[in-house]
Amino acid sequence: MLAGQLMDLRSMLHSQGVIFAYSGYVTEPVLSGVGEALKQKLTIDDADTKTLRSVFAIFVEQMQNIIRYSAEKAHQPMPPASDAGALNEIRYGILTIGREGNDYMVCAGNLVRQSDVPRLKERLSRIRNMSKEELKALYKEQLRADPEQGSKGAGLGFMEIARRATQPIDFDFADVDGEYSFFALKATI
Amino acid sequence: MRDKLDIEATSRTPAVVFDFANNHLKIAGESYPEDVTEFYRPVFDALDAYLGKLDKGSCRFDFELIYLNSSSAKAVMMLMDKLEAAAKKGAAVDVHWFYDKEDDTMQELGEEFGEDLETATFHLEKMPG
């Protein structure tokens, strides 16, 4: 029963070409650890330098998006005073890395607030339809701009993913309830 | 002002070697820190103190970055801005951007940063080996 259930889960991932899967609370040390294992696997696969760097770069941006923006989070109600500044909030998401023929795919999913969906859709559609040249121009513009309200990074993550991907990025949203939607983003390298 | 800033590389942060005595500054390796602001704050502070006193002197800054995440790109742009500002004030500033020839993304990024340097001299070079 136990082995059967876990094997089914593994088979389902396997049938989709998934070689890495992480579902749970994501922290920076998780990113470091999974990242190291990913680099090793890409080296074993004998991936060329550009592919290795691109898969890794997209993995980092996708993981940091979950860490910073997932709307599903757990936190200590009252962090001990001695722990001031310690991370007392962790966010939930799912990330998979898979292979499809010669391509690698990095997919990430997490909950977002319904109120953020229109803005995300608009930004992602815009980026998705851009040529590499247009992306380059927008990246430069954004690099110089002040980060958008609510942004905890440079606001460049999606563009970095699109620039590193070898095909247009793919994204989707699924309604969860009145408050939340599940957001999925796939990049192919 | 101290004559050297020496930060060892880690798996997620680059080596920073600012040899102020010889006017040779270098940042090398991978940059995707857990907290970009925290990592770059002492780097910015040391560079500001040094450039503030450079006046009409000359300096060389080498970027030998293998990989940087998007939030580090913003920090690199701020380093470039500081170097450009010093050049505008009369210093002779040489910026070298080294890229791995197998990774044209880093080459392109170097070109983009280079386009914004008007007074500082920019060199785009392949990493040896």
C-alpha cells in the first residue's frame, strides 16, 4: 500500500519526464541544495555550458519567485525576541525539472491572490510575445527603473526566464476559490 | 581608508578583491546571494570611499562573472554607475567585462552594461581558457 502509493506518484512524474520534483515550503537553503544537485545532474548529462547555465538560471528565478511571492505561507505567530531578523515566514510552491527529447523544462507553480492575476497575465503575455531583441530592450529599461510596488527583487525575473528560454514561456492560471488562483509557469531550454 | 577589500567566494557569492593600493578592483564568480542588499552593501561602501578620493587618478575594474541572477544584475548596474560617475569627475576608469565564450547571455549582458558607459572605457573580453 505504502510502496504502491509512492511508486504511483513517482511513475506519474516519470511519465511526464520529470527528473526533479519539489513540492513544499521553499527556503533559500532548499534552493542552494537542489541547485547543487541539478548542476551535478546536468554535468552527468553532459549538457553544454550554455544549456547548463540557462537551466540553472531559470531554476533560480523560479525558486526565488516562490520564496518571495507565493500567496501560500506559514509563519510563526510570535517570533522569539532573540530571533529578531530570522526568517519567520516560509512559502509553499511546487517546482519540477524535466526532459522532453533534447529539451529541459523548468515548471513552477504556486498560489497567487485573485487580485494579482490580471496584472500577472498582462505582464506575462507581453513578455511571451516579445522577440529576443524586444526582451533585451525591456530588460534594460527595467534594470534602470525603480522596482514596481510589491516587488522584492529587481522586477526582472520573468524577463530573465524568457531571455534564457529557447521557446516562448508558457503560463496558466487555475481558480482555487474566490481569493486564490494557482499560477503555473513553464520554461523550455 | 583601508587599502584592501577581500571577500572570499562562496557557492552563491562572488570573490571581491579590491586592491585599492594598486587601483585594481575585481569581482569574480557566481552571484545569486540569499540577500543581495546585504551582500553588496559593504562592496558599495568600500567602492564609494575609494572612488571619492580617486580624483583624477586611474583605476581598473574587472568583472569576471560566470553567472548572476536578476537581482544581482541590478547591483552590477549600480557598480557600473559609480564607476561612470567617477570617470565623469575626471578619473581614468577602465572597465573590463570577461565572459565565458560558451555563454553568449553573459556576453550580451556585458554589451548592455557597456552601452551605458560614456566616459569610462569599456572592454569586452573572452575569459582565458
